[in-house]
Amino acid sequence: MPTILDVAKKAGVSRSTVSRVLTNSNRVDPETKQKVLAAMKELNYQPSQVARNLRKQETNLIAVLIPCISNPFFGSLVRGLEEVAVNKGYNIILCSTGEDPIRQIEYLRMLERKQVDGVILTALRNPLEEVKAFLQHGPIVLASEYAEDDSLPAVVIDNIRAAEHVTEHLILKGHKRIGFINGPEHIILCRDRQRGYVQTLEKYGIPVSHDSILCGDFTMEGGFGCAKQLLQLEEKPSAIFAANDEMAVGVIQAVQEQGLRVPQDVAVVGFDNVQISRVVQPNLTTIDQPIFQIGVQAMELLMSCLEGIVLKDKRIVLETNLCIREST
Amino acid sequence: MPTILDVAKKAGVSRSTVSRVLTNSNRVDPETKQKVLAAMKELNYQPSQVARNLRKQETNLIAVLIPCISNPFFGSLVRGLEEVAVNKGYNIILCSTGEDPIRQIEYLRMLERKQVDGVILTALRNPLEEVKAFLQHGPIVLASEYAEDDSLPAVVIDNIRAAEHVTEHLILKGHKRIGFINGPEHIILCRDRQRGYVQTLEKYGIPVSHDSILCGDFTMEGGFGCAKQLLQLEEKPSAIFAANDEMAVGVIQAVQEQGLRVPQDVAVVGFDNVQISRVVQPNLTTIDQPIFQIGVQAMELLMSCLEGIVLKDKRIVLETNLCIREST
DNA sequence: CTGAAAGCGCTTACAG
DNA sequence: CTGAAAGCGCTTACAG
């Protein structure tokens, strides 16, 4: 591989000059520049990114930590993240954590080792203090989750309000017994969604039954299992709200397996508005989250941090929308 | 940030020695080693990956080029690729090309610039010769597609045989008019699938009607549109084979919209066995592809190349399986 | 077992 | 406008 020195020799100039045409910095005599350009072309020269990185003390790489890329939610999120990054001249390192806190920390270490310039976190699975310790090595931005003390910039939706919308929609449809299948309760988003659900029941004077609140795992199978449990209750719910679309699909399957109809016997609502919500029969009523946009704005936030801009509003809240379809 | 020199000073040794304990190379006096380790801990030292990379002339980074990460097919593929890479100490740079040949070439340039050690290509969207030119800078392995002349290592399935299976299955079910909705015909996999379809019709003495072969775009909407076209044919098909599951879902929707039933009036088959094939009603008969495994083996192939192993069998063919469900 | 020195391939003040 | 020199933070023969 030719180096900058080879180009310099061929063009009859110094490395400095070649570097200057490479970086478009300072003024370079047009004629000299042409000679250098010609030499580069002839040698098929490409500057070494690694050398450049070492010198400039940056990598133009962003670590994106996600639980699992085959989950369509994270697929869309990553698309948004990547689009912005690439436009700004950065590339993305995909870091699948599988929800494992240890792997999450290992990936955060890439910041210490200067392997990446910044980190996007889509799931906070470690004590906040442990994560914050890495901030001395570079910026960290949250996408879709947030830190309770807002110590990290974050782009989110208002999960409380979204869950209120859903619950209210069901109540206004006449439902009084509404089951809730949440995601893992250590996730802040899930606590928020549950809070929205509970608050709305209380607002309408509907007693909150703790038998009607279950913790799922965000999978179809999990939703299926929880739904079966709810349907065996003495006070069977007439509506079930699942904290994501996959679980809601599992709920529909469980309801139908019992010979019941959706929505006539049991209404079902999901959350996220991913593709399957429009494939399942009946089509799912769900909360439309601007997933791609969350990714876009989170990466924009991170880019601002890298440019040294100090952020004022650390939490950006995007709008959601209740999509009413056939399942309610 | 502390550098290796800071550690050396604190431990009262030379940089060389610190480096040796860092790389576990040669013998280092156990006592010296302890001193160095202590100094590293005290300074919270992490070696700079960039410096190491420049020195060792490697990056431990692999570029993974995919059309679109929010497509679940590529989600699974990437999971397989990543798992192996991480186990071998590599990280993955996600490079979404959106099927754009120009972006594909731009990402291949990362190989020239020494930004990555190798490349995984999941879609060949440029003249093969143009891609092969990059081989001088590092290995390139194909996952799920292949090069006609086998000049690049590849992990694939036998698309011809899989399509034969599907077509034969439909014929044995009594279908004589079988529509085929293919993906874009410049894709080699699509040409193979079509060949399997055509060959099987011919084998059973069924005339091949070119009105019954349409080119879709691998989306639900595309499948929907093509299906409508097929259903308006004079000789309406009694079965439709779509080259992926998304399009097959679109087909089911189109059939049902016409007031027809699947499979009684029109049987439908997909390809890939992604999640929606088990969500759509009726559940989709489809070809199960070992997507994750394709990723695993492709990355293993690339790792072999990086270790300097010369590959003999350049094309690895994995088994598929016809999943017969409710739609046929 | 350990250190001094060279070098990976760039960029950037500093002179001129 | 251009060049010589230093330096980014490591690793690795080469001596000893």
C-alpha cells in the first residue's frame, strides 16, 4: 500500500504538502496541488484512516448498544441513528448486548480505549452511576429510555401519557376490567406505562386489581402465556393492554385459542406500531411511536455533544399517536 | 488520559515492559508484572486501541454491508455475523446501503483506507469485477448471495432446489395454475428461484405462462399489487408462490380482499420463514432458511481468510426446509 | 528478563 | 506557499 511518503516522492513535494491537499487545509499552490493529485491517482493512494485517527485523537465511530437487532423496533431505531451518523461522516459499531449488563459495560469500555468517540444507549441495564463513570471518556446519549435524574441526554416518548391514552380509549369503549401485560418491571419505560394505566383507572374510579397486572418479556410467547393467565381469572378482563405489539399478538392468539373473539369478547391493544400490528388479524390498535425519529434525534444530540455543544434540554420528548384499528 | 508512558514511570520500568504485560508476550518477571499491573490499576489505564491498530496494521473491525437493517431477514443475518465476530475479538460496522450501488462502493472503500480488516456482503449490487478489485485490500465474503464464478467465498442455500420444493408441493396438491411473484430479477437468488419454479412446472408437463410470473420488490405492498394483477388474469391462478414472506402476506391480503379464501380458493407460499409467517392468518407455508446460521458461517469464513487460511470450498450450501402450514 | 530505538502513517504548529 | 520536525500511543526486533 502506498503511504503519504510515496505520494510526496512521486509528486516531488514534502509529506506536509500532500497532507495539506488531503485535508484541504491552508492554501496550496494550484499547480502543486495538481501534481499531488496526479501522484495520488497514479498510485491509487488512499490515506490510512487509522493513522489519521491516532493523530487526530478521534475515530469517527459511534458505538450503538442495543438488546437485539433482530427485534424490528431496534431495527428502525438503528436506521435512524445510522442515517444521521453517516451524514455527519461517522460510522456505527453495532453492539448487541442481549440485555446482559456485563456486555453492556464491556462495550462502554470502548469509550475508554478510544475505540469510539461516543455511545448511544438504547437500554439502561446497569446502575446509572456505573454508566455515568464513562462520561469522562466521551458522550453518551440515550435513545428511547432515559435516566431518572436526567443526567444523560435522552430522546423519548411520554410513556405515561401514551398508556393513559390507551387506557382511556378502552374505558370509553365501556371496558371496566382491563388487564395489563407489562414488560420487565426494571425497565423505566415499563414503570411509566404501568403508571399511566393505573392513574387512568383511578381517574375513572375503576378499582385497580393487582391480579390484572402481569409482567411479560416483550415476546409473542410471553404475551400468549400472560393472556392465558388473565383469561383464567375469576374476573376475566374484557380488554387487555400489552406493553408492546409482539405480546399483543400473543394475546390475540391466546384469546382466539379459547374460542373467544377479538374485539367482541376481548379487546386488545399493543404498543409500538411495528409491522406485525398491521399483519395480525384483527389489525391491532396500538400506540404509534416515532421510532425512526427517536434514532435520528438521539444521534443528532450525540453529534452536538461531540461538537462540544453543551445541551440545555437534556430530555427530548416526541409525540405518540393512538392508532385505532380493528382489535378494539 | 494516561498513556503507556505514564504507567511506565509510575511502575519504574520502560514502555517496552508495560507493553509486554499488556500483550502477555515474552516472559516478564512476576514481581515487575505486579508493579506494572498495580500502576495500571491506579491510573485507571486503558491502552489506546487506535495506537495499537496503527502499529499492528489491523483494526479488528468488519464492515457488514446490508440493504436495510429494519428488514427482519437482515436482522437475523446480522445477529449471526456479529456473534461470531465478537467471539473472535472483532466488532462490526453496520453499513446500510439501501440497495444503492454507489453507497456499496463507498463502503468497500473502507477496506482501502484500512478502516476495516474485512467485508461481509449480503447483496451484490455492482459488477462483480468492480467488487473483486477490492480484494487486494482485504477479504470479502458473501452471505446469502453468491458470485456466479465463485470468485468470492459465499454461504448460501440452494434456491433452485427450494423453489422446486415449493412448486412440487403445490403441484402435488393438485394446482395447475401457479402464479409466481419474484423479487427484483437482477438478483441472482431471484433468478435461481424462478429457475426452480419453471423447471418444476416443465418437469410435470405444466405449461409456463409468462403472465403468471411477476417481479415484485420484496415488500408487502409489492406482493399485494402483484397478487391483484394475477387475480385479474383470464386464467386466474389457484396458487401463488411469492419469493419472500412479506410479499406472501401481501398476497394473502389481496386474496382476502377479493372475498376469496386462503387456501381453499388460492393457496399461498412464501419464502424465508420470518416471524410474520407465523402471525398472518392463515399461517404461511414457507421455506425455512437458516438465516442466523448463514451469518455464523459467513463470518467464520471471513475469520479464516483473515487468519490467512486459503479456502478450498468457496461456496457453502446450507439446507432448507419446506414448512407446510395453513396457507396451502 | 529488560531497555533504547525505530517505526506504524498521518497532521500540525513553527519557520522561512 | 512549502518543508523539517515533532508527536499521536502503541509494539517489536535488537542488544544486553
